[in-house]
Amino acid sequence: MTSRRGLLRRLAALSGAAGLSGCSRLLAQRAEAPTADLPANPLAAELPVEQHAWETELRTDAKGNTLLPRHYRILLLNLDREPSEESAATVERAMRTLEQAYEFSADGLLHMLGWGSGYFERLGALSGSPIRHPKVLSRTDDPDLLAFDAALVLASHVPSQLVATEQAMFGDRGTLGGAAVEDRLGDVFSLAERRTGFLGEGLPAKHADAEGVPADIPDDAPNFSGFGTGRKGTQATVERVTIDDGPFAGGTTMHLSHLRQSLNSWWEMADSEQIEQLFSPEFSPEDIDMDPSLPFADAVEEHAAEDGVVGHWEKAARARDEDGQPRLLRRDFDTVDGGQAGVHFLSLQRELEDFERVRDAMNGWWLRNESSEITDRKNNGILEFITVLSRANFYVPPRDRRAFPSA
Ligand code: HEM
């Protein structure tokens, strides 16, 4: 059953049961014709089926590390209109406008529309969906647990294209990248929150007036911690994070957390100490500079007992799957939202349990048993330097079912 058909059946049932309108029979009939009146997406053949398949569109550097987009904007949305065939057509046409305006690449515009736990709850379908409301995942944090209806994730090397896209989708901008704007996401959603950020050499230093980061952060730091993100061999593939069967197949789950960073004491540490805590005590600065794919020794307990310190990467890598492959496709970026240095940690995974498993490995509470120098936060990866402010969960459907997904 297609998602549109499922949605319309559900709406038919809902509107009948709640006596919202007399149109339940009409909706049920239309559910048998789920193509509605929209022609096929004219750009479908040129675009990945998965909205979340950005990596194929990204270049790599000489060492094989992915060159990630430099600017990000996530628009967190609440539904203003009842789900309906008309609203679904508006959403789909609005998303097609983005595809017509810019090439789907980091030089153009990368985007994905995810649907939150608030939306599935509104449909009465949360328990049958791939997601649930977020929960607290670490005993050192007390985050806001958020439920939105949707999230539009945007990324580009060109910051003005993110601003223009927001103006076209939620303001009254009439054209976007040469394309006429006739349908807007703002006709169906209102903007609840905006998350902005950046990644790449030069940009952290430009934001050094934020709290939580020293004013003299090096010009070449690619992010606030100084070591970049997305090193070869540490990311899940698009295939690994894509749901492979059932009514939500072709999509993925997205977890979004906002982390505050307190990095003044981080930048007082020597390179070698930063590497111990970010990667592993077994590596020297030369190892990190030279080898883009780090050998994973799985010796966290030994490092805890012998060195009294463990690295963030080596803890997280313990949660790789049975084949030794990472479970998460991380798309995190730095931010100064709220005037404070932080990270919007966006993670894609086949199941939310994958994220929880990694976060549990990253917590590493059990390592305190190996050394009195390790506590819940101290010498325990990067936990001393981050605080989780909020969490939210989303489902990102495949491109052809991105408007109002349902089972
Ligand atoms: C400020 C926050 C964080 C920073 C600065 C950070 C930094 C890093 C770095 C430098 C790496 C090494 C690989 C790479 O270059 O990408 C890494 C790996 C990783 N991180 Fe983080 N991280 C942060 C938060 C998190 C969170 C919240 C999670 C998930 C709960 C996470 C999960 C992972 C995973 C799964 C890996 C790869 C492990 C593997 O190779 O299998 N990180 N992180």
C-alpha cells in the first residue's frame, strides 16, 4: 500500500469517527487513486531516491575524507493545516521548487524533509511508525524532549542560498534560484524553531565571540574541537541507515540533539591530551594527521585501566555492528545558536535503537570500575565538555513519499 493511500484511508476513518466533515467516503474513494493529480516529479531520474542520500553528491579530499557542506539550517515545523490531499500536493510542489531552483549538491542545495514524532502522534500512528518521542539517554543530562511535526534540513556551501530558501518557503520571496515560487511549505506549516550552523576551516574562528570557546581558536580549526568530523571509515553508508522493508522502506530515522560545548579548558590541553580524549590514548598527533582511517583496536578497558583516560571515538566504535561497520551516518555541525558554542548533532540510522546503542557506548559508565581517574564526565571521552540541551526524533521518507508519510 502506498503511503498516500494509507494516509487518506486513515483520514477518512478519522474524519468519519470525529465527525469533522462529511467527506470520509470521498477520502476513502480517493485513497484508491493515490497519485492524486500531480504528474511525476520531472527531476526524479536525476535525483537519489533517498532524500537522505547526500554523500553521493559530495566530493572527497585527497585522503578520501568527505567534504561536507559548510553551512546548515534546520527549520523545525508545526502543522497548521489538517493533513489532506491538497496539503500533500502543496508540500510536494514546494519541495520540487527547491529541486528546480538549485542542483542537489553542496554547491547548490542539499535538503530533506523529515516528519517528527508529533506528526505521527497526531495521526494516531506513533506506535506503528519507525520513531517514538525522544528520551533521556545519559544520566549527566536533563534535555528538553521535543516533539515537532516536521523538519526541513538544508545544507550548502553558499550561505545566502539557505536564507533565500527559507524566505521562499516561509516568507513572500517570489523566485528562488530563477524558479518561480508558487507553493510554500509555509502554506501548510509554521516555523517553530530554527537551528543554524557551520562546519569547515575558518568558520569556527569567525564565531569565536560565542560563549564556551576561546577567542584565539586557531584559524584553521575545522570545528570547535579542532579535529573535524566524518573521517573515512567512521561513518555508516546510506544503505546501512536505510530502512529496507515494510511500509517505511527507503527512508531512515533522524535524531537531532543540541549539545552545548564548554571548550575553554579543552583548548588549554596539549594536542596529545586532546587526542587521548577525542580518539584514544593509543594514538599520537602524527597518527591522527597521517592516517585518515584509524585502526580500531577495541582496547577501551585496557586504556582505562592503564592510562586512566579513554577516547570518545574508541568508545563509540565499540557499538559498530556485527560486520564491524559504523551504525550512524553523522551530519553534525557547529553552532552559536543562543550565543553559546555548541553542536547540532544530526544522526541518521536505520533504527533509533542504533543511536541509543552508540550513545550508551559513548556514556561508558562502566569504565569507572577500571580506574578511579575516570568519572561520569572526567577522562571519559568528551563528556566533560558537552551538555545535551534537547532531543527530537524524525522519520525521513524516500523522495517520492515525502509528503505526509504513513503506513
Ligand atoms: C561535540 C560533540 C562531538 C564531537 C566533537 C565528536 C567528535 C568525533 C570525532 C572527531 C570522531 C572521529 C571520527 C570523525 O572524524 O568523524 C567521532 C566519531 C564518532 N562519534 Fe562523535 N563527536 C561528538 C558527539 C557525538 C555523539 C553525540 C555521538 C552519538 C551518540 C557520536 C558518535 C560518534 C560515532 C558513532 C563515531 C564513529 C565511531 C566509529 O568509527 O565507529 N559523537 N566523533
